[in-house]
Amino acid sequence: MSRHLYTNSRAGNRRTGRAAGAAAVAVVLAAGLATALPATAHAAGAEAAEILIPAPDAFGEGPEKILATGRYGVLHREGDDYLWTNSYNRRTRVVTELAEVPEELLVGGHDEHNRAIYTRQRADGGTDVVRIGIEDPAFNSTLTVPAGYLNPRFAAGWVVVTVDKGDGTYEMRVARGGAPSADPVVRLPAGATTDARPVVLGAQGSEVLIGYRLADGSPGYGILTAYDGRVKPLPVTGDASSFRITQMNVSWFSRNGSGGQGLRILPRSGTGTPEVVPLDTRSPDSEVTAFVVEDSVVWHEGLGGPLRLTPHAGVDTERTLLPTVEFAQLRAEGYGDVLALGKDADGRRAIHVFTQDGSGTVFDLVMREVPKVRTADGEIGALSLDRGRLRYVNSLAGKDTLHGKAVGTGLDPAEGARLADFPGLAAGRFTDGTDEGLARLVADPATGKDTLVTGDDPERPSQGLVLPGTGGRILDASPEFVLYEAGGRQYVVDTARDLVVRDQPVQGAALDGDRLIKSAPGKPGTVNVVDPRSGRATGSHDLGVDCVPSELQAAGTLVYWSCASQDAAGVYDTATHRDFPAPVSGVLLGDRFLAAREASGELRLTALRPDGSTGDLGTVTGVKPPATGDGRGSTWTLDPAAGKLAWVGTDDTVHVTAPQQAVSPLGVGHSTVPATSAGAWSAAWWLSKPAASWKVTLVRRSTGETVRTWTGEDTRGAVRVDWDGTSASGAPVPAGGYTWRLTAAPSDGSGPDATASGTLRVTAG
């Protein structure tokens, strides 16, 4: 039977939006028809089954930027939206209050009241600090920074500024939002001064870590009590960086201070000798960012490297938390935790929170995986549909990949498992329908000739059969044969024996089970039926026309023929000898129905009934225009063994529907059943369509005893039995006459079970 793989090159139009494309599907039904079109109804008032499969698109890493953190969440940005993701149920919402705020005006850092903070310049030269309570609107407020206050710096909601004293020096103040006279002046240690830009390193509660210049010009650091301006100096020696303050401690990193290289940890009181935690840095001059998380130090060198954990107490062990880190920030409440943006060992990019749990180890809470963004649109360039298997070629960023999906073997399509991908396949270079699974053409690396490879596992293909041509295409397939065309010749390939068994000029030809149906150039109007292996003609059909068909298709008992040069075409029923009218081009033949592409690009569907009458199954619109040709195999196709149709919408979504419900009953197409057995017996039957279950029984004719029974489920077409000559008990059966009987139930539930029977003579017992 024909697999309908007359293919064209992939269409070049781009989609205008998946939703718009799906909405463009239109259906036109003839009045009074009970059978309906795809995407509407099988009968009045009934929903039609339809599967939608968008073309696979390329996705890459989306934009993600951490802007600020709070006690209960993180403010971040993905694309144009400001988002807040909380840490108690990991839900994300858009912060609409910031919609018109430029990102450069947002204040970073940590705020324990979960506020988003941004600045707004006033006409008088001053600055408004706007605070938005994301978790609780009660924390909404605006702090007014007077004109004359310079270079505001922010930490945990506090605003530290400088004031020009007019003598070349500056005074540091804490802007509280009231009268300037009430704002605390920062009382630096004796002789210490500040530059015009105050140095603010962090804050927690009412205390702010600040930097200044000592009397001898060296840097100094201290803890500022924000509400009264007092400063408590920290015992920092040598170089220092990565200052942090939590509710419990203060920390900083130094390579050459007292105690050697490492992170210094000091109680929040700021007194005593710091504990030094050595860090195994990879470079002697790298920038180290470190955070204390209770009993451990979480740290990284630079950006892009790993986020690591080094314990300084407790039970945890040194390890890598993230192989790659882009951003990390301390959340200062309690003993502190760390919020980080980075990739895990599987390459997943996400926002993480690292906190020490009750067992004393630091655990990873994934707050939000960064969504992927589409970087390229996929385009469907070819498709096939065979016995519940949809295959479609997707072109993405210049690369063609054959994808597949099970779509069910019932009357209606049903979405099933994904099939294996095969890279590098284009239209006309693949087909389903052989006993060995997918058949595909690849180029032989030594000669460049086409090589036929079969199998459904891309990792375990068949050895491959080198074919006579190059750049050819597959026209058709049946369980044991493939019809291949290249260089003006057609070849029938026996896939069961890995042989080219027939070579003929290009002509109308199609496979029908174990037979080849072909035109007879010397006998206009005649179609010959040929055994491909022997070349012997086993029958013929008289079409009743005076032309030689240039195209043939077969589906069940129906044969579509076309003499395009003479504008003649039709469908011939080989069982009833009835004829049906058909267009001369753009036609595919399904199970008791015909699909034809009209000049408008619509698909007209017509039922071909056994009594010789036809029925209008409707029209499908919104089909993607092909780049060339009529789109058969590139933008639409049929399953010749079912009533299913697959087509590509203008948005490159594949639609699978079942416009024809009045399908043919299940039957046995052909078989290979030996009539004698000398101790072993191998039999095979090929069904006309998938079966939900099957049973073969072997009965001894002299006694009526059933000596063996074989059963199976869910076969797409072939039933095979291998018998060793023994009964169910394992004893050899007596020589003599036996009767076998096959019963198979159709997967689509339509019609009676298929049956076949015959005799077997066992010559050895």
C-alpha cells in the first residue's frame, strides 16, 4: 500500500504566531452530512478529536538579573518585567508598581522588609527614595533627601549621604527624611575622614557597615549605628574585601591580614579577635566573594566559576554547591543565607537559596528556574503518517531533524509517546511502514551513493544497503519492500533480504503488500500486478481508459491512477470494479476517502463508498502553502491504512485528525505460511491495519484437540509464529494433519475480527 511520500522541498514562509495559525483552521461541511471534518465534529454535537503538535523551536537561556533581595523573596527581571519570587511558596508575580521605573534607578542590596526601592530626582535638586512594600503595603513610604545632600548610598533601607563642608572636606550623615537638623551626623573615629562618595558595605537592622579613611591615609572600617551616628571600628588589618553583616556576625576577606589568608568572622558586637577561616582559592589575586551561612562559608572567585562551601564549624563538608555562579547576595536575617543565580550540574539555570537546616548542613532551595526563550522558529518541511505513527521533519537554524510521535491506532487520533529523533533527514529521504521500522536514505561516506538504513533506534541501525543512485527519494514502502527512485530509474528494494530485486524506468508504480502495482507502457489503460521478487505478473486491472498512468497509489482495494498529460484520472475499486472520479494532480488516497488540494490551497475531502457513491467530508483551510508543488508529503499527508489526515498549519503546527470514520474492516493482506513441518514451523501474516490483539490456534484434525495457542497484543501489521513442533506440555506432537486459525481484533474497533485458516501437515512427531 502506498505511503504517500511524494515530497516537495520545505516551505519557506515564517509563522506569524501559533495562536493565530491555529485559529485560522476553518471547516466547511456539506449540509446534512453526518461525518465531519477535522477540528469540528464527527457527528452533530460531537467534538472531533484532533492532535496539535507545534514545530519544535530552538530555545536558549533567557535574560535573568537579580536586582534586590528581601527577607521573604527576590526582586529580579526577566525581559521587560520586574518580578518578585517569594521563598515560602516560590510563586512569582509581576511587580506592576515598577512598570515605569528605569532599572538604573532601582536600589540593589537587601531589605529585610521586602521592599523594592528606587530613587526619583526632584526639581529642587533633592532626591526622593520611594519604598514599595511588595509583601505588605504597610511598608510603602517615600523618604525625602534634601537638596545639598550628596551621593546617597543605600543599605537595608538606610540612606547615607555626604555634605560638602565648604573647606574641601565632607561630612557623612544618615538621611532620615525629616528636617536636616535632625539627621544623625556620622561620628567617625578621631582623625578619620570620608570622601565625597560615602562607602557603604552592607547593613542589618539598625547597623550599617561603612568605610572611611584613617588619619594615616589607610582604609578603616566600622559599624555605624544609623539612628545616632555612632561608629564602632572593626579590627581590620591588611587588605580587606567582601564585607558582610548578619544578625549574628560581621565578616570580611583578607589575603594578608593577621591570621593569614581567609575569611574573618567576628561577633556582631565587633569586639574580640576574628576567627580566620582559610579558603582554598585557585588564584593568588582573584576577587573573592564570601558569605557566612551559620557554620559554613559560601564563596566564589570572580564570576562564572563554582559556588563553593567551606565549613568553619559543625558537621557539613567542603563541597561545590553550583558549578557556575553568576550572582550571589547575602540575606542577612538570623545567621544568614545566600541567594545565588547560577547553573547546577545538569546545566539548569535557576535562582537558588542556600540555608543551613536543622541537621547542620546547608541545603539548596530552588526558588525559580530561569525560563528558556525562543531563539529560532522551527519549520515543518515534510511529514508522513502510517499506522499510528506520525513523522515530521523540522528545520531549525539550518538543521533538519526527523521527529516522530505515536498518534494512536484507533478511529480517532490519540496523543502518545514521542519517537526517536533522526538528525539530518530531509523530505523524500524517509518512510515508515516496513517490518523493520523506519526506512531512511543516508549518503555512503565512501561513494556518496544513497544507502538504505532501516530501524527505529538511531543508535542501532541496520547495516545499510548501498543503492544504485545518488540524491534519490523514497516513493513508497510496504512491510518487506521499498520503492526508490533516482537518476530516471525506479528500484524495488527487498528489505527482508537486503537486495534490489527490480529495476525499471520511471513510471506509475505503487506497492501493495507483497505486490508491485505498475502501469503497462505497451497496454494503455492496464495496470499490472507483479511479484517484485520473481518479476512474474500475478494479475492486472483494466481501468477502461486509453492512457498509460504516470502516477499510481494503492490503499486497500482502491487504486488511484492519473494520466496527467491527457487530463484523465480516477479511482478504481479492484474488489467491486467500480470507478470514482478524481482530480489529475494533488491527490492522496486514504482508506475509503480521497484528499485533493484545490487551487485555493484548501484540501477537499471525499468519501469513496463501497457502493460506488461518494460523500463530501468537507474542506480544510489554513494549510501552510508549500514552497513548490502541491504540498503532498511536505505540508499534508494521509494514512492509507486509516481514515486519518495530517496537515501543517500556517503557524507550522501539525494537525492530526480523522475525517473518515467509515473505514475498511481489518483483513489479512498476504501471508507466508508453510503447508508442511518436519519439527519446526515459522508462519507470518500481514494485516491490512493495526490489531489490538490476535490469536493463532493449532488443532489436530483427527481428534479436534488444540495442541498450541499463541496470542499477542498491539501489532501494527505483522503476526508471526515460530513453533518447535511441541504441544503446550512440551512434548512433540504426533505426525499428521493439523488446522491453524488466526483471529485478530481491529485496533480501531471498526468492523468484525479478521480471520484466516489453513492446513498444516506435520511429517515428524
